[in-house]
Amino acid sequence: MHIAEGFLPPLHAVAWGAASAPFVLHGVRALTREVKANPESTLLLGAAGAFTFVLSALKIPSVTGSCSHPTGTGLGAILFRPPVMAVLGTITLLFQALLLAHGGLTTLGANVFSMAVAGPWAGYAVYRLLRGTRAPLMVAVFFGAFFADLVTYCVTSVQLALAFPDQATGFTGSLVKFGEIFALTQIPLAVSEGLLTVLVVRLLMQSSKSDLIRLGVAKLTSGKANQEATVR
């Protein structure tokens, strides 16, 4: 991840593009609704997109035709939900393919599915599960970002294993090989991304807490809530 230009067989590239398209189209509608309903979200949306762009542009060579890096998608998924992150992630991947030769146009669909669809949904699911069990916010943020990163690479391993099954052990053997290679760099990167995302959310709690409350990430303290009720 990102899978390089021309690395996937044409049929696989088309299939992953078709699989990603509904999520991106749904995300466009979700993003449009968010901007129309809350124009003040524009700055934070831009920040979430920039966070993803910068982190996912940090390449660490991992295996021929691919690389390891943070993804940055957990933050956007937590703040704006996974459909919006599908759009932000697609824009990020498109610009990286065109401007940085990072990924490619033929493999855009596969990269979108792993980094902008599967990763954000997995991270958000873990985040919501932990919040549902009343885990501290920062614990939920850490594991949300951690799994958004890690699941991206699990899906990439599946994509590569489907495209290049091992001659002796088939899909399973190839999946194990790709997974083992990615794990050497990706597990430490996922931990680092989780910690960085926690730091960013802490900073947002100080500078933009009202936005986090509106987005449902943070909650009003009891004292603040009582004060607002009195004013009303």
C-alpha cells in the first residue's frame, strides 16, 4: 500500500474500482450534506484531509510493488464518519498518484478500497464499540486509528494474494507471505499512528472543542450543560 501503477492485473484493477465506486458516491452525498448543514466544518474537513495526505505520503519500502506507511484515515473517520473519509481518501490517493507517483491510476480502485473504505470503516467500528462500553475517549481514538491503519494493510495483503497466488500454496500461502512482510513495519506504524491521532484529538479538544461536541466526539461537561440549560 499504495499498490504501484500497473502492478495489478487489469481484471483485478477494474473489479476493485467497481467495488470502491459505491462507497465513494455515497461519501460524496454525505460530504455534501455535511458542508451544507455545517459550513463551519469546512476547515476541520480540510485538516482531516491534509492529515491523511501527509501521513500516507511517508513511504517505507516493504515489498516489491508496494510500501508501508501510516494512513491517517482514522482521524477523519472518527470526526466525520467513514463515508466522508471515502471521499477524502480518494482525493488524497488521486493527488498522490498524479503528483508523487505514489500508487497509480490503474490501481486507484484497489488503493481506495483498502485505505479509504475498509480501513476507515474498521477503525470507526472499533472506536464506536469502545465508546459504547464507556471506554475513555482517548483509548477509543487510539484503537480506532490503530485498526484503521492495520486493516488497510490486511486488505492490501488480500488484494495482492488474490492477484499473485503462490504456485505451491495458492492464495493462503501468498496471503501469509504478504502479511508477514507488511507486519514487520506496519504494526509499529499503526501504534505510532494511534498515538499521533490521540495527540491531534487532544489538541482539538483545546482549540476546537465546540466542533468536537457538535460532531459527537466530545461531550459537554455537567457544569457546562447545566449552565447552558440555565441560560435557556
